[in-house]
Amino acid sequence: MKKTRMKFCGMIMILILVSISGCASKEQSSERESGEITETPVKTEISDESPTPVEEQSPNEGDIQVADSDIIKNDIDLSAAFHGINGCAVLYSSKDNMYSLYNANMCEQEVSPYSTFKVISTLAGLKNGIVEDASSKMNYTGEQYAIPEWNADLGLREAFQTSCIWYFRQVIDAVGEDEIQKELTDLSYGNCDVSEWNGSNANPIEELNGFWLDSTLKISPFEQVQVLAKIFEGDSIYNEKNVNILKEIMLIQDDGTQKIYGKTGSGSEGQAWFVGFSEKNDETKYFAIYLDDNIQKENISGSTAKEIALKIME
């Protein structure tokens, strides 16, 4: 009888211990699910514009990401070319179907295209018969602009190469909002937002404003390269004749072995672009350089971005 009672008590003690252990396990499980307990701390980085989710953090240099079945991204270190300027770069080899990114998080952020949008304005003008070739002129209104080259009737080539805003404002207005919206949608050009058609009054002179100038239209450096590749690889609504006219006025350097084509753009607070492509040994490489450095804004311009790009392309 005594043995039976001891055996019974022992069984009760075992059941109590199991019950206590199970509650502790559930409490730990519940805490883990609520985020109060983690086995390994999660390190996150926060940018000035938005938090960066853990799964979107950039890999180490040389690591390769396969974002989907068609896009391969490779992180590279181009810091030596930027000389301490805050910026990023996207390079794309159509031969290898490989994107190389410097400062990858910044490459994915959509910002104003500024005057790099003249690449699209030119094609829209040609496609819709607003301009016919590189010599097609727009009428100068007589307004005295700070840039002397703008104070005359200009042809397409001169307007593109001097980045004349009033010329392309006339082209864009003549094409019309509905058509521009359609063409941007076809290109998947950033956020495709032209809702602030006349701009945000960033400039006191009315015709020097537009949706592409520090306004509603935004595009990332990565998307810039995708759009350029779509156009010059013949995968857009623009015909070969018009693309070749654009290509002709984009040429900035030809040293006999390599040709470089591009367009600058810049804002007033240290933002600057240079986008384009190079041709060498029957290989085309697309690029987008974007700078955003308010601290050094006095020294930042489209020319700065262009110099960085040319150094990289060497």
C-alpha cells in the first residue's frame, strides 16, 4: 500500500513538471511571434528617405542577386570615382544581361529626372511630327534667359546640347498630355506621373517649369537604364529613324575606339544626373550616374556627374 501511494505521488510530480515546462515553451513561442524575443538580433539600416527592409539590404561586393528570371544584379565598388560625393551608379551590359550597381539602395529610389527627360521629349517630338530632324527650330519669344545660348531661335541639336528648357516646353505642350502619358506608360518610365503638367513653379519664369523638373514625375537610376536599353535595343514604340536622330545629338565623345552618348540633368540642391551608353568592340553598355549631395551642392552639376561617368567608362 505504501509503495502504491509513493508511485502515485511520483506520477503526479512528473505531470506537474511536464505542465510547467509546456507553459514556459508556449510563453517563449508567443514572445518570439510577437517580436519580443529573437535568437539573433536583426541589423537594419535607415536611410534619410525611408526605412530599408532587411530583405532588401544590399549584398556584399561581388555577391549576385537574381531578382527575377530576367534581371541579374551585381554590387560593385566605384567609390574611388565619386571622390566623396554622395551618389550612385547603374551599369548594364546588354551582352551579358548584367546590371552592376554602386550604392544599390540609392539606385532604386525614384527622383526627378530633370533634364535627362529631354531624351524622351526628343523622341516624343519626332514621333508626333512636332520636330522632323536635328535642325528643326522652335521660335524664341524674346525673353532674356540667364543662359546666353537660349536667347535665339534654336534647332533640336542646339536645344538638346544646351539643355534649353523653353524649347522642350514647347515640344511637350505641342505633343500634349494624353500622348505623353501614353508614351511614358509604354516605356514604364518611373512613376509615369505627369499630373503637375506645368510644374511646381521651381523657376520664376513660367516656361522654365514642367512635370519633369522637381515636380511629379520621378524615376530611379535603375529605371533610367532600363528605359535607355528599351529604346536603343529597339524594344519601344519609337522607330529606328527617330532613335538614330536622338543618338546623333547625344554623342559626346568618340576617341576612335569607344563612343559615348549621354544627357546631363541637374537640380538646385546638389542633385545631378548623367545617363547614356557607350559603344566599344560591338558591345553596348548603358549607365546612369546620379548625385545627391546638399553639403557640396555648390560643386555639384550635370558636368560633375558626366566626369564621374567618363572616368568609370574608361
